[in-house]
Amino acid sequence: MKHIVNMISALMLCVCFYSCNKILEEKSDNKLVVPTTLMDLQSILDNASRNVFSDPGEGEVSSDDYYLFEKDYMSLTSEPYRRMYVWEADYIFEDRSNSWTYSYASVYLANTVLERIQDIQRNSINGNSYDDIKGQAHYLRAKAMLQLAALFLPAFDEQSAQSDLGLPIRQHTDFNIPTTRSSVMETYQAILNDLEQAANLLPITSKHMIRSSKPAAFGLLARTYLWMRRYDQAEIAASTCLQYFHTLLDYNTISNTPEYPFNQFNAESIIFSVIGMPTNILQPDMARIPDELYNLYEDGDLRKELYFKKNNDGSVRFRGNYSGNMTLFGGISTNEIILIKSESLARQNKYREALATLRELMVKRWRVGYVDDTFTEGKIQNADQALAVILTERRKELLMRGLRWMDIKRLNKEGHNISLRRFIDGKEYILKPNDKRYALAIPEDIISLTGIQQNPR
């Protein structure tokens, strides 16, 4: 088993998906162990969960959930992060060690499992495990591709998705097949296909939170449809997820005394629990919360106490990670799915149902007695008003989750005209709505190795 995991880890180093002539010219190592059992394949997937299944941090680095003091910006030792922070058009990733490589390593592992499982006979004894493992592999591939889409593709637009540059779609382990970019539409369709397969195959309850499940698949489907702005389908997927899992934390029962108030694998985050990729630029002693974001939280809103802590200099840092420590949370949780359902309902003019859905969450977030008719039709009389409230609550609830970057992209497609601004050394940097830089530059070493087209700058 250990030999198999080591073999896969080594192979991951060459998953840049280019013509691997040098690799193919080398003599094969007959000591490599080929996975042949379901247990072998499950070990591959569990290794993926620990090593390459964490969520990328570059979207959060690029977002407006935080800002840096100038002295902290100047102290950054990573030149790519310095460039990413001010939305430079190129050289924003380290060579070989970046989210493109890591995410495609996940794709490679998934493909390995899906190819090898075809050689194993499914029967009445192993059927449940067989389906579970196959479903996990489809989920792993879909999640990795969706992460890549959030970083490297423009916001999904039905009018241009057929022609906008998408991702290379790799559904095999053969290095000889040339790497080419698909369209945005083809990329998202591949993600949807994998998630639909996963939703059919996976069990309702996984054996561990780092393994995917049926509610996790429907939760990721809901997120995907939201990002595609297909709100009717997002609502259906979110509702299905919540039929399987609907547990919410009551913030009234959580102490604000610990440095990090939320436990890892808490009752709300166990739909699917992974961490965000650690980056020093997002550490709480460096990343400050903007005043305009912090001031959205009113008295009685328990998130103001549990999510934040004042620094000695008067600035605010974030501590509301569902990872239980300073590492950002990157999984699927009930609060996100409820907000997807609520927003999707409002966008279909079902605003009363949308507000009722939102209220389920709000009564768990405010002190007892503080939630009044703000979240009912008493003060809200149409879908547009309801949507404004829901989007504000989404902004407050899901900060530092790696979701904001894609929210900005899709909301600007809806006409929200969100511009981002940074100030460094007396210079203002601006990222205007729908700027081409919202599709991050593909790492230059990948462009050199594969010959694929760079994102327009």
C-alpha cells in the first residue's frame, strides 16, 4: 500500500500535462507497484485528500476580503504574491509549485483511480465500496477542475461560454495526448458530468469528512450552478443537499473566549471538510479586515464577536475559520448551501421563500431576540430588495472562504460594478469590473511546457 502511495506521489510531480518525451525515454522502473485492489484505490484517494485536495488560496489573495499594511506588503518574500496582490498581469505564480500543478495532480489521481477500477469486477460483495470509490474519484476531479475554473477562467457567460477559453480537460493518464484548451462551456459541462456521476454513486454518509458523499456532491453542484448563474438548477441542487444534511451551528452556544472559536469537523462543516492552501499573506497577523466590511456587522450579530478580533493597533483580524486554527476552511458547509438556495430563490422572484430560507440561518447567527422582521416580508416587498439583503448576508457569512473572488466575477456579470482597489507606496491599483485579469495568468512555466494559449491580458 505504501509503495502505491509513494508511486502516485512521484507521478504527481510530472502532472504538468505536456509532451513528456524525457519521461517516456527513460526505462520503466519494475519496482513500481500497480494498484489492483479497491483498497489500493481508496488509499490513493485518501492520499489525495491529505496532500492535494486543499483549496487554492490565490483567489482569496486577489480578493477584497482583506488588505495589507504597506510594511507587511514590503516584507513579503514571495515576489509572485506581491504581484498578485496588486493584480499584475503576469508572473503571479511560482514555477512548479502552484495551484495549476496541484489541481491537475488531483485530476491525475482521479483519472488513475477511474482507469484502474475498470479492471476490477464489481459484484454483490464489493458493490458499495466500488461505487463509493468511483464516486469519490469523480468528485475529486470535478472539485479540482472547478477550483481551476474559478482562478483561470473568466466568469461564466451563456452568451460567450462556447468561445471563451476554457481549461485543458484531462480524463486519462496518458501523457502522450497533447494538451489543448477547451471552451468555458466544455469545461463546466465536464465538471457537471463528474458531479452528476458522483451524486449517483456516493453514499449519503461518508466514513470520514475528507471523503466525499452524496450531500457533498449536491453541494458542489449547487456551487457550480451558482457560478454559472443557472439559478433554477442551483436551487434544486442546494435543496437536494439540504434534504440529506441540514445541520446548523447555533452561534449562541459558542464561546468567543478561544482564539479560534470553531472546531474542525464541526456539525456545520462536515458535509465536506478540507482546508484552504496556506499562504503567509493571508495569515491573521498580516491580513487586516477592511473597515467597510467589519462595519456591516451590527450589535447583536454574533459573527462580529466570533469572526473577528481587534489587534493592538486598532485593526481587525479574522479568526472565524471552520478549520479550528489559522488555516482557512475550504469545504462545503450548511451555511453556504442555505445562502445558495436563498439567493437562487430570490433570483427566480420567489422572494418570500428566499427570506424564509435566509431566516433559518439568521436565527442561528444573532443573539436570541435580535432577529426581527428584517428578514421577513414586513420590510421587504419585492425580489430585488430581498436579493440585496441576501447578498449582504452572503458577504458577511462567507468571507475568507475562497469564494469571494468568484462572487465578484459573477456579480459583475449581473451588473454590480464592483471595483477593487489597493494602495501601495503612494500608488493606487484598480481592478475594474470584468477586467481580463479576473482570469489569472496561467503559470508561465506551464505555457512554456505545453504551448497552450495564455489568457488574454
